[in-house]
Amino acid sequence: LGRQGGVAGFDGVLDNNDFVVFIDHFFSSDPRADFGQQGGVPGGDGAFDNNDFVVFIDLFFAGC
């Protein structure tokens, strides 16, 4: 999700920049942050809530 400095774009490295970009997308209601459905199930549902964080963190630590 993120490049150095939190700039959006894929760089192939999972690091803090991916968190910065996710947070930016989330708080601007960008569809790229719509990761989760109710209960933290993967898949966009049009809502920006804690489920998106749960799925993003699961994916991040899984190395995706």
C-alpha cells in the first residue's frame, strides 16, 4: 500500500509506510481502505469501521 514517507503506491515492502497510507485512505473514506465486513471478514462492505482495521492488520501480518 505504501512507499517511503507514507506515499501511496506498492513498493513490495511491508512496513510502517503501509500503515500510514491505510490510515490516510481510511480517514478520507477512500475505497482502497474498505477491507472488512462485519466481524472482520475480508471484503469491502462500503463502511469505514473497525472491521477494516481488523482485516488490514490480519493481512499485514500474514505478509500480504
